[in-house]
Amino acid sequence: MAKILVVGGSLGGLFVGNLLHCAGHEVHILEKVLGSLDGRGAGIVTHPSLMQALSLVGITLDDNIGVPVQGRVTLDAQGNTIAQMHLPQVLTSWSRLYHLLKEKFPASRYHGGKALHRLEQDATHVTAYCEDGTQFTGDLLIASDGLRSAVRAILCPKAVPEYAGYVAWRGVCDEHLLSQHTLNTLFEYFSFGLPEGEQILGYPVAGLNNNITPGNRRYNFVWYHQAPADNALRDLLTDADGNYFPQGIAPVKVSYKHIAHIRERARKTLAPQWAEVLEKTGMVFFQPIYDVYSEKIAFEKIALMGDASFVARPHVGMGVSKAAEDAMSICNYIEQLGASPEAILAYQDDRLRIGQRVIARAQYLGQYMSAQGQEELKKDLQGIAKRVMAETAVDITTLLQSQDPI
């Protein structure tokens, strides 16, 4: 069996680390953050490939994996349902998956505080040098270190995040805080709102301590909001003390002025149910939306996966599922071809085109917020609502594997 290094200890790294560990390999996960990553991320839409990967890791797929919903609704600005569709799904949370995957992986081989400094590889080994002076050598290295991947920056520095022109305001609201009207008309659904030039969606997820019993759940929302890079984005990335964070601002650093403004906008432009959710959410924060497109994800003994290889706008709802698919693909080719450059190339042949198509699909889904999309919305609000509900965060595995246009 091989010794394999995984850079990045979030969900993608834990997926591939656990799958390789189950196959008998010696796996070491190098995570730059010291301590638990719990509390990062919010809601996750599950797809069959995600469930398959969890099962392969040995995680029981029972009712505790997430919160089931039976359908989707779109509310207008007055809070009335203007479109509805039946679409059963299970919605889980980042925290829930993190705990399940972290518990499965050997604690002694999960190394926190290991920020990557440089890489070396030769015909037989690859070595990761960390900023704290430690180094790790293995037969292969798999990079799953996210949007601003240190490995990708070293191997293909031209593949950089490109800002999409808008941000996603996010948060989770405790179920017990919400009015009965909001619980009845919004909470039990995967819900949408379509204010001009924007989109908001939300769904129920587990509450504190991953509790999914009624009354103890939370409602996860994502509000896509225009923010031009030259002024609005910079302002958002500046805290109340005037400190600018160009690589992304921590939730606790977001200026109270911006949070007050977004809550006020919710009261003026969204359905009353959405405004209530925004008002009663303890921590409201935002994430700039980026695309990361790669032309290559195999580099001899090193592979990029998950958000280190591609980052798609979250309209597709496939970030974690794609990472799980990448992990299963890598493990499959290592099993077939050994821990070798041939396995890494076979993985690239399998996943490169799919990653590129995910990017194209996500960009297509974001188009309706453009000027042209808004003209269509004015002409046929109900029709656009039905299309958005039918296409957002659904399983598109068959489409990605086909030759049809995205």
C-alpha cells in the first residue's frame, strides 16, 4: 500500500482521506488551520453521488443525515406563493458532514497547523514543506485545499479565482424564533425569492448539535446580491475599523453597518417571511462568488480535486458532491493503476471535462440576474420562477456526462 498526502482537511480532503484509508493506504491530511474547522459553511444539498461516497466511507445513511423536504416554492414580494413544485430532497449541513467524516479518520494522521510553503517531486516521491518547518513525503499528493489553493498557486498560478460580480449573504436562523406563518409558508420547503437583479433561496437544516427534530432545526438562507468589484465589494470587505481583507473577510469582522443595511433591504424588497428570517438570524455574513477554471488537474504525482481544481458558483449546489465524486474517482484509479502518475492522469481524463462543464452550468444559472435575465423576469415572473426551481441545485450527473450543450 502507498503513503499518500492530502493537503486540505475540509470535507473534500476528509472524503478522499477516508476512502484511501479504507482501501488500506497510509494517508496523512495536512490542514493549515490548527483546531477544528466546525462552524464553517452552512447548508448542503445532497445528491446521490454524495450519499454514495458517505456509504463507501462506512457512514450509515439514516434519518439523521439531514432534513427531508418534499417540494419547492417561490414567494413574491408580498409573501404569496407564485410557483410550486414537488421535488423530494434531503438537506444537510456542513457541520454534520464534517463531524461524521472527521470521526472516521485516524486522529493521529490529521495534522493541523500545517500551512503549505513549497512542493518538490521526483520520479519516486513528492514532498510537502510546511511553513512551520515540518515536511511530509509520500508516493502521491492530493490537493483539496479550496478556493485559494496553495498547491494550485504553485503548480498553475494562472488559474486564479475570478469574481462573478455578486456576493452571497448567508446565515442560519433558529426554527423556534420564527412566526407560525413563516414556518407554514417557508420553513418546510426549499424556498426561493426573485427580487430584481437578485435571488434568495433557503431550506431547513439541522440545528445545534445536529438536532433535526421539529422545533430544534435551523433555516439556511443564501441571498445573491450584486456588488461591483471596483467599489461595493471593497466596501463590504472592509470592517468597521477600516481594515480591508481582499482575500475574504471573516463573518465576525463584517461591519455592523453592512448587516444593518442588508436587513433593511430585506424588509423593503423581500417577502415578509424572508425579512423575518434575516432579522432573527444571529450571525449574517457574506461570501464573494468566484469562478475557478482549470485546464489541467494532474501534475505527475500531484492531483487537484474539489475546490482546488474548480470552483463553481453555488447555484448548481454541487460543491461537496463534486468533491465526493472527485475523491471516488481518484481512489478508483489508484486501485486500478497503483499510486502512480498513470492513476493521476486517468483521474484527470475522467474529471477535467466534467469540472469544466460544472463551471459552465453554474454560469448559465447565474445569467438570469443579468440585465437580459431581468427583462425576461418582468415579462414572465411565474415562468422564470418555475425554471429557477427546476434547475437550481438538482442532480445533473447525466447532463454532465452527455455531449449535449449545458
